[in-house]
Amino acid sequence: MTIEQMGSQLVDLAPDLQKFIPPAKVVDKPVYSPWLGSDLRARLEARGCDTVLVTGGETDMCVLSTVLGAADYGYRTIVVEDAVCSASNQSHDAMIDLFSNRYGQHIETANTAEIVSMLKR
């Protein structure tokens, strides 16, 4: 899957989210992990960020890489369960279970409604 073959519209930010740019920032990543080949960590540190909410595609690939890196760097890491997906339902379900149970000491899971409720407090 390359941009040349599928077109950039499939990797662009969703139109409903584009209205938040700026002040929000977009960080493009060249590999599965956003921690490699980008300045994401420096941007988060510059803002004093201590928590990462993880959403996105391929729970068992990019999301996994993001989550493990965030935990390695000591961020409070929350996977937004209803805002991640995978081409494989079986792998997706297994990763959510892994995040919730096996990695429960380091990674939290929550759904969008729970996140919004926490942010309104």
C-alpha cells in the first residue's frame, strides 16, 4: 500500500478533524512507530505532555508500535478502544485483550465516551 497506488486522500486527516489544524498539529510518520523518524517525542516534551491517547488503524501493527513506544518513554498511555481498528477482527480483539489485561499495569483502555467525560471534568 503506497500513496502512489492508493492516493493521498486515504491517508489525509479526516475532514471533520481538519478544522482543528491549527492549533492542533499533524505528525507524519514514515514507519509503523511514530517514535521513529519523526519529532513526536520532542513535540510532546516541549508541551509538557505526560499522557498519550492512542487511536488509529491496524491495532496489531501501528497502534501496537505506538502503544509500546509510549509506555517505554513513560507516558500514561490510553488506548481508545472504539477508535482503533484492524483488517483482522481476531487480531484486533486479541490486542484489545492484551492491552487491557496483560499490559494493564502500563496501558489503560477506555472508550470515546469515557474519554470525553474525563475531559469535561
